[in-house]
Amino acid sequence: MTTTGTVNGSNEALRPHAEDAFAEELKALAAADDRPRPTRWNLSPWAVATYLLGGALPDGTVITPKYVGPRRIIEVAVTTLATDRALLLLGVPGTAKTWVSEHLAAAVSGDSTLLVQGTAGTPEEAIRYGWNYAQLLAHGPSRDALVPSPVMRAMSEGRIARVEELTRIPADVQDSFITILSEKTLPIPELGEETQAVRGFNVIATANDRDRGVNDLSSALRRRFNTVVLPLPATVEEEVDIVSRRVDQIGRSLELPEVPAGADEIRRVVTVFRELRDGVTGDGRTKVKSPSGTLSTAEAISVVTNGLALAAHFGDGVLRPGDVASGILGAVVRDPAADKVVWQEYLETVVRERDGWKDFYRACRETTAGR
Ligand SMILES: Nc1ncnc2c1ncn2[C@@H]1O[C@H](COP(=O)(O)OP(=O)(O)O)[C@@H](O)[C@H]1O
Ligand SMILES: [Mg+2]
């Protein structure tokens, strides 16, 4: 793919693709990797898993963990990609499905951009191919007039194609994948030809648990996928670790001040989200009501990042309770009536009583009263 976003020779894209952002790590892994690589893979399955989970190479290069969670999940996901089955990453919103899919494609194919975004309006052409109409009218149907989809390109180049939110795609359009995944071919009836997938081709799809039933996968299609469920982080520590790492990365790209890993405010945001999500306090003693929003790890990351920006631009550069309070309120109170009651009850019965949380309680109360 040709990319713009380069200023004076350096990549200034606001959000570089994984293969660019982590080019150094991928290069070091390829150099250190002496295990067998499946055809057209840039790395061995072992090295792909190391790229995702982090580790240290013999030459001292540190590979940062991209995914924090059970090792086995990544091992199964990577292994699936080397088989004739496609990979379906399933989970509630914010469990890193998109993130893992991007990094897997970057590590296996060196290219995470062969992407189809699934929506209710995704047409068949986005999965198969379209036509350049000027060419088509001038010269009739030909290979030159054909505009391949990302999936078709992945098939002919032997790379990974990504499909985001597979279950949002209408069922009849989803079915385009059946031939692609079972026969590994894409017929082009207009030309009396086909594009056959070469080794290295596979598909990573993501789907949201909550969408189940909207456009459920047909059983014929489901059979072509190995499903890997991404769980919510198991413990507060794990979630604080994930949020700290991501905030650090995003903060650096936005030129925001640093936050110490596991800072108080990160811990508080994560704790509040987990307790409201689980419907019970961390010590298991007090039941709390859950609000309507998802309160995912991804949302905790954005609340902390926004807080950091507030601290940088309007505070003293140090993340304080007042900087995260409005973000928390915005994430928790989605439905102004019902959620506000849930939030106030949690604030008064849990946050108020908690040791060392007085300043946080005050900041949240002031923010809530101001709405
Ligand atoms: N277990 C995890 N390990 C690493 N990052 C995570 C984890 N869970 C969530 N994240 C972070 O959450 C953010 C959102 O994830 P995303 O892939 O968009 O979620 P999904 O596609 O499942 O809705 C990403 O920036 C990712 O870094
Ligand atoms: Mg996603």
C-alpha cells in the first residue's frame, strides 16, 4: 500500500500501523528467529507469539508485550493461522480483539492493512472485488478493470486479511467467505477466471459477543473458523498494567507528560470500572448496581489519557483526581436518569468510605453535582 503521512522523511502518521510502529522489534525478532517459518510468514509461530506476549532476545533486544493475558490464547491463535482454518477473535468490547488482530497480521505478513471493516452496509465488493467503471466502460471487463478487495489481494499475495466486526455484515454478504475459506478460491464469473489463494493466506475476523444474534454466523461459515475468546483482564493488577502501558504509549505519541506506571489515579479508574462492571466491590463485601455502559479496559485507557491531557494543558502536569473525574462520569453515566442514580449510590456507599480515597471522592462529587 502507498502511504502518505511522511514529513521530511520521518513517519508522522498520527497512528502508524503496527508493522511501522514496531518495525525495530520485528526486525530483531526475524534476525534472532531460527525456527521453521510457514511459507510466506515473516516469522516462525514462536516468534509471532513472542512479539505479541513480549520477551527478551539473546542479543538483548526487549520485545514489549502487546497483549497481556493468558499465553495459551495467543499460542492457539497463532497456531490456527498456520492451519487451513481461519481465526475468529470473539469477546466483549474493549478486550483487544482489533489490537491483537492488527499485531498478528503485522507479525505474520508484515502488513496489517488488508482490512475489511464490517458494517450493516458492507457490500459484497468489499469482500470480493469491484470494477473501475471508466476502464470497464472503455474496454469491457478485464483484469485491468477489476479492483481487488483486500481479501482478494491477501489471497494472491499469500498474506493475512483482516475482517473487523464480522457479525455486523449482513448474512448473505458474509456468505461470500464460505467459498473463499473452504475452496480457497475466488471465482470471477465475468472473466471466466478465478483467483486462487496461495500459501500464507488466511483470515482473522473479530466479532463482538454482544452482537450475537444480530447477524449470527451461519453454521457453514462458523465451521471454517477456530474461535478464540478474549477474556476481560483477570485481576486489578493485570488491568492496571494494561492501562499503564497503553497510556504511556499513547501519551508519548501525543507528547503528554509521563505518568508513573500504576499511578493512584490509574488504579482508581480501573478499580471503579471493575467494581461497577462486576456488580460487587473488590473485597466481595458490598453489592453494587451496574450501569448501562460497557466500562471496558479500552474505556479506562481513554479516561486516563484524557485526564492526562487535562493535567498537561490546564493543570500542573500531574494527573490528579479532578482530571479523571469527568471522564469517569462520562463513561459511567450513559443514561442520564438511571445511570446517575447508580453512580451516586456507588459514590456514597463505596467511594466515600474507602481509605485514602477522600480527595478522589470529593473530586467525583463536585463533578457529579455540576452536571
Ligand atoms: N489484555 C489486553 N492486553 C493489552 N491491551 C489491551 C488488553 N485489553 C485491552 N487492551 C487495550 O484496549 C484497547 C482497545 O482494544 P480493542 O482492540 O479496540 O478492543 P475490541 O476490538 O475488543 O473492542 C487497545 O488499545 C488495547 O491496547
Ligand atoms: Mg474492535
